[in-house]
Amino acid sequence: MTPKKLFTTFAKAEAVTWTLLISALIARGLGVDPLVVTAAGGTHGAVFLGYAVTAAIVAVNQRWALGKTVLAVALAIVPFATIPFEIKLNKDASLEGPWRVAVGSDPRDTHWFDRLFRWFIARPLVLILTLLVGLTAVFSFLLALGSPTEWFKN
């Protein structure tokens, strides 16, 4: 799977899950079981995290500027914004190229971060498992904190 294919898949999935979540919220207002919103919200949350991580990994691989990387991740917050952004990235060829699994001629390839990145990209199963463990830890920590609406009330 190329960086372009991975990013495009998650950008479209993010838009689809926005549709599911908004539809579920409307349905709840019409009297449908609130469990529908829970299911749609959970699905959207998982894809949201997947898109954010994918955007960051593709941004590092493609050597996007920090601003472009932050924008890519932040656009997941806006319903359906990942689609026009993905179209723009395709137009300006920001998604073109393979995964950087070997040292190239770029002097940045000797930096410790690039070496670590290449190591993980060359071992996708290790990368996926590491991300799953890390995201599970963050999610568990946030659950332990409770609802964000309660964080600053004390």
C-alpha cells in the first residue's frame, strides 16, 4: 500500500463516518435508539484516530511542512473536510512517491528520527502494534480522566 492509497482510504473513510455520525444524531432526534449514536460515534472515533495517525505518518514520509501536517490532522475535526484536502494533495502531487524504507540522497536521512521512521515503516506489523498499544494507553488515560466537560469544574 502506497502512502497515497493509505491516505486516500482514510480521508474517504473519515468522511463516511462523519455521514454515519450525523445521520445517527438526526435519527436520535427522531426517536431512534441512542445506541445507534454510540455505535456511529465509536466507529467515527476509531476512524478519526486512524486518519490522524495516517496523516502524520504520510506527512513525515512525504516531508510535508509542519503547518501542512497540522492542517491535515486538524481537518478531521471539520465534517467532510478531508475530501477536498485529499483532492488538493493529489493535484499538487503531495501524496506521490513510495514509502521511505531506505536511505536516500537527502541529508535529512541520516537524522535519528528518519532512521527510526524508516525502521518502523519497513516493519508495518511492528508499527501497527506499537500504534495500537500507544493509542489504547492514551484512550484509557482519557477515560480515567472522565468526561472533558468535567475536567475544569473543580
